[in-house]
Amino acid sequence: MPWIGIICAILCFSVHAREQVKVAKGLKVELYAAGLKGAEHIAVGPTGLVFASAPEAGVIHALIDFNNDGRIERKITLSKGLSFPQGMTFIGNDLYVLNSNKLLKFAEIESRLNKKLRPQIVLDNLPQNQNVNYSRILKLGPDNWLYATISSGCNVCQPQQLHGSIIKINPVNNEVKQIAAGIRNAGGIDWSPLGQQLWFSDNSRDWLGDNVPADEVNRISFQGEHFGFPYRHAGNIEEKSYVKPARLQITQPAFLLPAHVAPAGILFYEGEMLPKPFQGSLLIAERGSRYRSSKVGYQVTSLRFNGQGIPINRSTFVSFLDGEFPTASPSDIAQLTDGSVLISDRLKNKIYRITHHKDDVADRENKL
């Protein structure tokens, strides 16, 4: 098929003398913002303004591109002193943020950047989270409820209360419902354009070896599904420390990723700027391995689907791994209004922007 060449060809360019970044043919990667200490999660406002949260620094950054040249000219640091802000999403003009055990709302934030911002506390009884390696994601669903991931907070344990689950929150009356359980550490959520089903990435447990258990991409088909943790990993690897209840039905992963790639943010790409093979695909940020003898991940991959919405093939979108030397650790992915894609990097405190390279020429070298 003609598009196979687009996917398989790889472009390489230097970030500096020692660093290599590989990007699929038809794509171009550029530096969007730098100096964002600890920035991980990205949200795009209704006017196209970009926000990035830095959990360990306890801040949110507003990133302003005055001349629309694809590079930030001004960074405004908002609300210093937050307690581990992670996932963010917009409802209308209001920015909602998961902040430790609270859900906060910054009303009309895009029009108040130069004012002292005091968020409204929407909820203050969510499970605590103080570990940057266990993600807490927040997105607005197609049903206008807020969806949040609550990680287990452990390598292997029996999750308590809402830990190890995905919940939904009614922003009108703050009603909370658990929609899925048995999840170790969901690093990203998004809805498929086909059928509006919720998909999520999940990081499997560590310390079982270099190649097991596989990390997961999962699809939620009904409320109340259980995805195995802590009884099963990657669908069929039994956990010796915990015996599965006899009547518990476990949903199998929709797609298995290599062990320890550490999937984080995910995004169904719905733009038209990038080449057609990426349109409708699921982009997956892979933060990269920590507990493995040789490194894997440190890239964004593209998961493509057949006509029935079943994932069939995974390929490199952009790779930041030069042998054993990672140049970035992708954390989150967001789509801008022009169809370009942002990738946050918690390793070098940067955000990259992916656009279409019109020449489609392979083996080209550039410098950022």
C-alpha cells in the first residue's frame, strides 16, 4: 500500500551534537517551549492558549505564542504553591485541575492571566497522590462529565477506596461514579472518534524481568469493568501475592505494548495537518523504561485501527532514544487548533511541536 512508505521511512536530525531524534517520514519536529521545570500535562484553552502543569514544582504555566510562529514568546507562571497539580481540562472558559486530593476550577482563566488567581475548590475528598510516577489525568468526556484516573499508587497492592480506577464527576452537582477498576497506573485517556468509547493506557508492574509484563492499551465498553490489577498483569500473567476472586470477570487488554515503555498521555488524532496514515490513529506517549537492563520507550508511537475499530499496528511517530541515550521523556500529547501536535518532555523541561513536512524527503538532517 502506498502509505506504508510514509510510516516506515525515518527522518533523523540533531538536537545537538550528541542527540538524535527520529521522526516518521512526512513529519517535522520543532522546539515549542523550553525552561518549563517539571512540566508534564498539557491543556489547550478555547482560544488556543496552551497551559502546562508542573506537579513537583506546584505551578501551572500559560504559554503565549504572540505571532503564531509555532514557538512560545512568553511564559506566565500561574498559581504558585499548588499541591502536585496534574491533569487539566477545560469546560467552556474554565480550567479544571486535579491538585493532590482536590479538584480545582480557575474561572475565565484566559482573560485573567495578569491577575492573582484563586481557584475554587470543587472537590476536596479525592484520594491523595504525591508521586510524579503515578499519573492523575483529567479530561472532559463527550457526555460533559469530567473523567479522572486515580492510580493505585503502588507496584503491587490491593487498592483501597477509589485507588486503581477511573472515575467520572458531574460538574453540575459533583456526583462521583467509578466506571472502571483493576487499573495500576493509567497514564492517559481519550475517546475514539468511532463510537466514542473511552480508551486508556496502563503501566504494568515492575520487577518481573526485562520483557514482562507487557504494558497495556485498554478500551472501556461498559461501566464497572475490571482490568485485572492486582490479580492479573497484561491479561494473563498471574500475581502470586493476590488470588483472583472466583466470580471476578477480567477484561483483556485491547493492545499490548512492550514491557516497561511506560505509556503516558494518549491522543486520538483528529486533525488534517499530518499525513493521512496518522489521521484517526491513537498517539501514545511512552515515557521510557526505568527498571530494565536496556532502555525502551522514550518515544511517541502511532496505533492504527482497522475498519472495525480494532488496533492492528503500532509504529514510531517520533523517537527520542539514541541508543541508550534518551533525549526526552514524553509525558503528554495535545492537538492544537491548526492540527499540529504538542509533546511535553519531563526529562529536559521542554514541549515539542510536530507538524507536516511537505517535502516528504527521507534521511534529512536538521538542527533545532
